[in-house]
Amino acid sequence: MPHILWLVSITLPEAAAACGLSAAEVGGGWLTGMLDALAPSADLTVCSLDARAKTVLNGSGGGANFVVLPPDAGFDSLLEEGHFDLVHIWGTEYPAAAAMQASAKRHGLPVLVGIQGVMKDCAAHLCDGVPERYLHSNALQRAIDRVVPGALLDGMQKRFDDLAQSEARLLAGARYVTGRTTFDRRAVAELAPNALYFCCNETLRPAFVQSRELWHAREFGRGPVLLMSQGNYPLKNLHTMLRALPLLLKRWPDAVLRVAGWPPLEKGPLLRPVIDWMFPYQSYCKKLIRQNGLDGHVVYTGPLPAEKMRRAFLDADLFVLPSYSENSPNSLGEAMLLGLPCVAAAAGGIPDMTGGGKDAVLYGPPGNADALDEAIASVLSRPDHGAAMGSAARDQARITHDPAANAARMLEIYDAVLRAEKESSHANP
């Protein structure tokens, strides 16, 4: 059995528990899902960098080994001592990924790069639909941001552009890449034209894959509940949803939009102007809520861990995903697994996750509020409120996100990479 080293961008809950760290409640569900499914059949070591680690932390649990390194640690010692056969880098844009790729190359180890988002597309569409005056900061805002970080959109754009460049450099040196959509395959063909591409679907969090409680339609009368899983930055396109919501309120006056993300900061009337100044996107969304008479119709839940997010899906009448760019969003897969009807933008890899309108309603372009309104209304106005569509979505998602099938596929990919390496070494002794 080959020994596989994973590099992941966050410390997984299992790793935190094994290494004596507190676990984050939100994030990394696709990694946890695949780890749980794959660990019984593979020899896995999972590595992450964490600022809380002052020295190398080691632990084990659930059939896997874990290594948590300080942020400034290199990977050479780990690779020298670990006797690994293959390195699997999950994600393409964070600095540690490039460092691991370089270290593995020095040690003659094959690297499989797992593409998560497509940062080039995310950077290109980050601020679509946001008025120009919110996009630029001045010297004083930037000075404040260095002391008390805000969310200035030009700074965010630069970070996304830098991440896109990091991704491009990493993929340019990649020989083996795994993805899951037509969208990311096109990106790999452009950025890593000589790499072998392998397709493997995501395995989502057990709370959704194994849920015995499924969504059921309810009589919502005047007030359906719409759910978005994110709204913190423009790419997720809350602003178009806030322009579509007034149109929906004409049909359902008590409709509510719940947003499972951070609300705009509120520190009292004295600090409110400064906060609005330093968080321009949140300020823009607050303005849309005010101008469109949406007070009481938009509720921010804050970030939700798995069980609370599952409850939020089950308590909603429709999941809405209007993002300008996604690859294979976990939130859409989780909603589909629970049988919740979904409306999503036909962007990125989203069409690959759905079955041509039978299990979700797609609309476009993402910034068209009228098209979004019509798509939502087309589901809510059905006699069954989308129950049949939700059932079809669950059937599709159970295939796409099947843990056993995806784990078996990943093992096939590992074997294929190792065979390719062996054949290459024989051809070039």
C-alpha cells in the first residue's frame, strides 16, 4: 500500500484533536468527507501549517496520521523522514502549496495537484456588479487597514489577482492534476497543458451524506424562506439577490432571505461611519437593504457549523446560489443531498452538478436580477413548491458525492500516477 502525504490549507478537526489544538467549526468539509472515506483503505499522512504550532505536532486518529507544522517550517525534513510515495496537494493558490511542490521535486516525489476553485475566474469576476465608487480606497483607508484590517475591495482584488498568479505558477509545473468539472478541466488545459487530468468527485460532510432527515415542502403562505450560504464578498453576489428580493416581495410579502455568513459589523452609531468606510461591500449591501425596503426581510445567521447548517437547509424553502464563479460548490451539493430545491447561476462548474433542469433551476447571467427573480418564482409557485425537483436533486447528489465510489476513484488515481511515474523512469533511466 503506497504511503500518501496530503497537504491541506487548514488544520482539519481530526488533526486538531489528534495534535491537541482547538478545532475550527466551519470549513474544509470536502477534505473531512474524503478523509473519512479513504483512511480505512489507504496509508495517509495529513499535513497542515498552523500559527498555533510552535514546533512540529504529530498525532493519529481515524486511521490517518497528522502533522501540524509552524508556518515558517519547510517540508524537506518531513519528506526525508516520511518515506512517502506520493504527495497530494489539495488546492492550488496558497503559498504552502508551491513550497511543497518545490520540496517534493527536490526529493523526486510525484505530486498530484487537486484543483478546488479556479482562481483566475474568481479574480476576473470578484467585484462584478458593484458600483465603481466602492471599488477604490484612499491612503487613509489603507493606513487604517494596516492597523485594523477591514475589507477594502481594491485590496481584496489584489489578493485574488495574486492568488490567481500563484495558481498559474503551480499548475505550470504540475504533471498530474485532479478536478471534477468541465470548467476546471478547461482551466487545467490552459494552465497545465502537459499535465494528466483525472476526474474525481467530492465527498461532502457526513452530516449531509448520512442525514436521515430530509427536506419536506411546507405551506409557506405569504412568507417563503430563502437561504444563501455566503454573502461576505461580491463574488457570492448577495447584491443581485438584494435587487431581486423586492420583486419577490410583490408576490410573497413576508418572504425572508437568510444569509449564513458574517453580518455587517455594528459597533454603535459613533463607529458606524468608520466601519461602513472600511467595509465597502457590506456598506453597499446595507444601502440596498435600506433603499429597497428590505429591513426585516434579510437575516444574517453568522457562520454555521455542519449541524446548524444542515438545520438551516431543512428550515428553508429554497436554496439560492447566485455566485459569479464557482467550481463545484459544496453548499449546492449539501442542499441537493438533503432534497432542498435549488436555484443557482449557470456559472463555472455549476451546470455539471445538475441534470439539465430536472434537479435545479439555473439562470443567467449571474447579475441579472430579473432572471434570478423569475427562476426563484418558478420554483416557489409550483404546486409542490419544488419537492419533485428536490427529490431528483437528492438522487443525483447521492451519486456525485458517494463516499465509497469517490474513495475508490481516488485510490485508482493514486495508482495511475504511480504507474505513470514508474513508466516514465523506465523510459528515461
